[in-house]
Amino acid sequence: MAKLAKDVRMAEQKHDLKKGVPLHDEQHHPEGLPRKPQDITLAEPREKLDIKRITLIAVGLLLFTAVYMSPSWGDAVDPVGDTFALSREGKAAIGLFLLAATWWVFEVVPIGVTSIAIGVFQAMFLIRDPRVAFTDFFDPSVWFIFGSLVIGKVFSKTGLTQRMAYRMLVIVGEKTALILLGVFLMTSAMTLIMAHTAVAAAMYPLLRAIYSMYSTSSTPTKFGKGMFIGMAFVAGAGSIITLLGAARGAVGIGFFKDIVGREISFFEYSYYMFPVGIIMTFLLWVYIMFIFRPEKARIPGLRSRAKDLYHRLGPMKRSEWIAIILVVGVIMFLSARSFVPLLEPFSKSAIILITTILFFMFKILNLKDLEEIPWNIILLFGGAMSIGFCLWQTGAATWMAVQFIMLLQNANWFVFVLGITAFVLIMTNLIMNVAAIAISLPVALVIAQYLHVAPEVIFFGSLVAAGMPFLFLVGAAPNAIAYESNQFTSGEFFRAGIPASVLLLIVVGLFVAFIWPMMGMPILLK
């Protein structure tokens, strides 16, 4: 019997071999006895090869290589006959931007890591001095963003954001459409008196508090995408209304005065910009409701729940009062810089970083809070500053500006104005909006004289476009701050930004053709 049993087992094993079944499967010992549960070893799943990611990494590298290795490109010639050659470094800078844009949009690696690659490529391919390329990561503007994020962290930790969120929800009610409108109006209004970066940093934790009452799931929702992307868009729309919303307005006024010989006042600037900013705020709300219509039309019981949660917070704590006093003090000081010449030399980055120091001195923040700062976003803007300065200092940005604008030198005046606006809109998504104004406005103002176009319409059209970079996260700090919500990818942001950018150009066209002339703005020279 024993021999027969052995022969049967051998026959079964031969049969299994023919079928490709391993003898040592996960259910039996080699002896044929059942395995104990602790004896079973599960095979680790093989990691699937991400072909799409590898392809996109290669596409970025190929774009850089193709531009870098290409023969010399022709010179750009401006209206007065000055030539602008594109150096080897400038050509490499354009290739590097194409690489970074590809990696940023498709997130083949974390966006902060792509920023590090920008510095590495500049050093390895001798595009700029490494000390310069990497120093840009610590530019004062990056530190301003850091200080703004710290303020947002304080608002969240002390409970100020919850207090503000619950109060707003009690006012706007339970309809998700009105909640989004309330968020957008609050964001736009705050940019009238403070930089849009600081506004986005302050609004971000408030939006997180609002969103927690909509969904507790970690899965992104249309409501979440619309609220955070919309906040970034509207922060740009509101920031164009006054000179306090961003530095680009003051820089543009300086160029305008040097070239045209006339200074645009604070109130003249706001007079023409106010209707554009307000209309864009409401249009962006309608647009967001169209492409990211919330899954829920209303949140039943939200108003009563918000009211109850607000009362549970009790009276304001010492840390909340300290945070408010410090932040309001900084905002007032930054705002006063636009009116008091004696305060202008003080660095806005140093001013806002004073709050960071005091937050730790008053023990509102601790070391753990510092470690929780989103360094991925800070690296993103460090890389944005580095590639922006790289395009500017190598002459690549000026070369592109002259080449593009000269294509419009014989165009109809309306096409010329919208062409300039479109170019600034593209450039402000690629480099700092201040730099986009600096390289395009002087050339555009010179060509405008030949086409009998008034300089004012060029100035205001360019400043409107410079304030609303809707395509890339690196276009403006609010874009990157909104990205921290994990509600959308950089690709989704880019796709949402294309129709929004077209909408912006349509609005500018309507203002140039009809509204600004009715408000008294000169359009054509007599």
C-alpha cells in the first residue's frame, strides 16, 4: 500500500509538471502536507513599469537636447534697428524651460524636485554660474512666500481660520454655489489691501476648514478642485485692482514714466482696473461652476452646524489676538510703503519675516510646525525664480519678446494690442510677472507709436494679463499654494487654465474696444 501511495503521488507530480504547476505551491509542503498559515509566504507584487512617466521624462530631456544642440538662431531686431543675438546660454535656457514645463505639467517627479533639476542643469551645462543659479532659490521673493505660508500656518493652528470659515458659512448658507461665490469675493476683496501671495496663504487653511464640512474623504472632489483652483484664479483677478495687490503695478508705472514721460497715479490705476477685476471675479465663478460643478447642490444643516461650531470655539484666545495684531501690523506697514517714501527702502520680505520670528518668540509656533511647512512649494518657487532669471539674464526672454512683438508691427491696432496682451499672458506663466512686464512693455510702447496706439491702452492691457497666469503653478504663488490641497494635479490646473486664459483675452478685447474708451482712456493717438 505504501508503494502504491508513493507511485500515485509521483504520477500526480508528473501531471502537475506537465501543466506547469510548481510542486512547492503556497498550500502544501514538499511532503504533500497542508501548510500552516505561518508557513505561507506571499510573493511580493512586481512593480508595474510606468511607461507614460518614463516617456514624459524622455520627452523633456529630448526637448532640452534638441534646442541645446541646434544651430545658432537668428538675431532679433527691434523697431529702432537694435539687434539682439541669442547666445548659446540663451538657447540652452529656452531648452531648459521646455524641459521644466514638461515635467511640471505632467508631474513626472515631485514639482520641487523638478525645480532642483533647473539649478543642476544650469550648473552642469554651463548656462549660468552655479552660485547665481542656486542663489535664486533664496531670492527675497521666495522668502516672502515662506513668510506668507507661515502666517497661513498660524491662522490654522490658532483657530482663526475656523472662526472665519464658520462665520462666513453662517452668512452664505448651505448652497455650494454661494459658498464658492463667498470664498471668491472674500479672496478678491482681501487683495485690495494686501499682496495676493499673503491672501492665498491666509485663505488656504480657511478653505481647508470649509472643505472638511463638505467631505471627509481623501479622494478629490469637483467642489474641492473648483474651490482651490478658483481661489488661485480670483486672487490674480483681485490683485490687479490696486497697487497693493502685487509689485507688478508699481514696476509698470516706473517703465511708463521713463518711456512716456507721464506718471499714472494710484487712483487712475484703480479707476481703470477696478471694473476688470470685478468682472473677472464673477466670470471666473461662473466658469468654475461650469467645469467643476459640485457633486452636491447644497449641504443640508450646514448653517446650523457652522453656527454651533462657531459658538463652541468660545471667546478669542490670547494666541489669536497676538496673531491678528502682528499680521494686521505687517499689512499696514506693507501698504504704507506705497504712500510713504521713507518706508519704501524696507524690504517687504524682511517685514513679513518679522512675523515668523515673533510667532516663535511668543510660542505660537514650535519646531514641529516649522517642519510641517510645505517645502515642496517653496522649492517650486525657488526653481521658478531660477529659470525666470536664467531666461532674463541670458537674454533669451528679451530675444523672444522682440521676435514676437515685431511680428505685430504691421498689424491692425486692435490685433496689436491683443497680441501684446497675449504675449504678456504667456510670459507671465513662464517667468515672474514683473520680469514679463520689464521685457515686453518697453518694446511694445516703442512700436505703439508707429501704429498710432496710445501708450495707456498698452500699459493697462499688459498689466491685466500679467496679473492672471492661469496655466502653470509657477506663474503665481496662489497657484502653488492652492496645489498644496492635493485636490488637483498640475495637469488639471493647466487644462482648466486654457479656457480661463481665453476668457481673459476676450474680456480685455471688450474693454479695449468699448469700455475703457467710454471711461475716458485714450486708445488711438490723434
